[in-house]
Amino acid sequence: MVRDCGGIHTEDATLIVCPDAAERGAYAGWLREDGYRVVEAATTADALAFHRRRSLPLTIADMGTARLDGPELIRAVRDARPLAQFLMLSRGDSVAAAVAALKAGADDLLLKPVDRAELVQRVHQVWSASSAQQTNQRLEQDLRRQYDFSEIIGRSPKILHVLAMAGRVARRETTVLITGESGTGKELMARAIHNNSHRAAGPLVAINCAAIPEPLLESELFGYRKGAFTGADADKGGLLATAEGGTLFLDEVAELPLATQAKLLRFVQESTYYPVGSAAPCRGDVRIISATNAPLQELAEAGSFRRDLYYRLSVFPLHLPPLRERLEDIVPLAEHFLSQLASKSGGLRIPGLSREVVHYLTARSWRGNVREMQSAIERAVILSEGSLLTSADFRRLEVAAENPAPRSHFDLPDRGVNLPDLNRRLILEAMERTHDNIAAAARLLGLTRPSLRYRLKKYRVTGH
């Protein structure tokens, strides 16, 4: 929003489209009196001309006349700008026009006669969200100029905060502990920290501590000397030696055996380690970045992870939020994955994003986070038959046969259950399985639709 109402700078203006000059002038006057810049159009063609010249975050269009084709306007603009907002005005008796506008992707509908306070409030909500988005974009641009975070896609406040923290710690030698659910991009973050550090010219060596059998893990990390065990026919350096001058990334660090933890602690504290079978220590110049999706602090307090090592590894903790907490990143991520597929397609057609599928993607819970979303988009692209992805493309492979058969009884655990929490989880599962179809979810749960709506509100299941 801009307080100065002189001149026409459409990139920060609200467009009002209304064939009736008196009504259009009234709506524009209300908004201008409240400090908003406004541009006006009388026809669909005039409105499209404004949109072709500049980006307009919000369009208010009057559906009350045959001279204005609202669905045509929405579809034409959304082809180029999927996130443009549309508020449609309609008479109470113009049901068909209102339904057509909503099907075309209108974000909201106001019935005429329009209430001034309600119109100003709706416009304020859109511009407040737009202002926050612009602030995030400026922060993102500043971060990208200072650091190379090109592999990490996102502009939500939470991910930008993490990137800002990662930028601050990257050029130091501090150990970093990256936490977050599976699929949130912990290895990508470790790579970004390494690439922005003074060690960027050195190697980044990654090891998944859960993927290597426990008896082999110590020799993999620290190496071994000839004769240390059967089959050790020659000296071999470990991953610490391979990472010399660079960074060692310990993924799933919670899976380290206690004995190996003790030896890693020595290296973190003193930069020395003993290869298996060696009595002489080796020095190493390696930065340690570790990651886990386990509650490492709780494991340390319970004694299953060394507390002293936990404190050494977590000098600078970074938490990657799950995808469900960074909805602003859904569209940029989807566009990035489509772009990746296009570059590998060998000329095959890659569909774009429809407005309907944007709503579908942002409504899903994405338990597997970014990794799950990437796989789902690739499947949908393979199954898509149109120029735009739809939610149906994502649902084609979801068959009832994949759902396990119901148990004949329920085993009550000895520790008991939290009934409110259990009810909430059952409702979430039903809504996810039916893709937020209240009628279908109610049938799964044996409830009426009003009863399910009551429980959605009671258990604060948002978005419904």
C-alpha cells in the first residue's frame, strides 16, 4: 500500500473493474480515502491491458453486468500470474455469474450493495499479506547477494530466518547441529553452510550413521592400520582423513554407538583421533556438521547419547521447519521441481500449475516434507494429460488396495491413551485420506457431517 495517491503506478495499486462509472468512482473513492492507490477500468479488455503492463496484486471486479466477463479476466491473468488475487462483486440474484467466477478461481465474493467497511477490510487483508511477502522477498534478495543459497528454495519467514542464521555461522569454525523432520533438506543445508565457508574449496564428505553396520562404523570414520582385524591387509584412511581441510557431515548422528561417540568427542575437542589398531594419534583439520530427526537432547538426558558430545555438536543449532509450516514455499518449490523435470525431459511437454492444484498442494500435510512433494510432482507430471496439473493427476495412483485391512480389535496400551489426542489424530488421518472431503471423512469415522465439523473446530484442526 502507498499513501501517495498521485500518478498511476500500477505495480502497487488495486484495480477496480466496473462498467458503471458512478459505482466504480464510489469504490475507488472509499479506498483512496483510506490511503490506497487505485486504478480503474470499465471493461474486461481495459483490465487486461493494465495487467499486461504491470503486476497487480489485487483486482476487484463487478459481476453485475454482461459487459464484464469475470471468468475470462481471471483465467487470462492467472495464466501469467497464478498468485494474483481476485475479489468479485455480485448481486444476490446473480447466482450463475458468482458460481462461474468462483469456479474460475476467484478468491472471494462480496454481495451488492457493497458495505464500505467490509470492502476496505478485505483490501487491507490482501495488502497486508502482500507487504509481508515483499519484506520477505527483500530479505531473501539480501541473503542471496551475501551467500550462495541457490539450492535452498523458499521465501517463507521461517526458512529465511534459518538461512540468515546459517549465513552467520557459515564462515566460522563452529560445529552446527541441524534438526528437522525427514525430508526437510538437512543435507542441503549442510552443503550450503560448507559452500559459504572458508572451507568451500575443500571436500564435503557425508556419512549416514544409520546406514553403516555398527562394527564397521568406527573404521569407516577413523580408518584402520594394517593387521587391525581380519582382512585389514593395508592401512586405510577413514572419512575424517578424506574430509581433511573440509567438512564432515554426520547425518542421523543419533545412531552413533556410544563407543564411537566417545572417540568422536575426542576429535571434536582436540582435533585428534586414533585409527583402529593404531597407538599413535592423528591430527585432523575438519569441521563437523551433524544432523538428526531424533530428539537428541532428550536422548542425551536419557543417557542413550553422550551429553558432553551433544553439547559439543550443538554449539549452533539450526532447526528446519516442516513443509506444513512454510506454506509460502509450496508454489516456489513446485515451480522449481517442474523446472528440473523440464531440463531433463528431452523435449517432452511439462505441464504448469493450475490455480486449483495450488490450493490442493497447500492443503496437503506432506508428512514426508519436500522429498515427498518432489516425488508426488514427478508422478503427477507423468500421469498428466493436459497443459496444467490438476489435483486428479496426484490422485490417480492412490488406490484403496494400498490401505491396510482394519484390525478386528484395538490393543489398549498399558500406559493408557490420551483420548483427545487420539480423536484428533483419527480426524487428521481421515481428512488426509479423503483429501479434505468432509462427507467422505465423516463416513470413514462413522459420524454425520455436522458432528465432524464440530470436532474439527473442537480439536482445532485448521483449514476446514
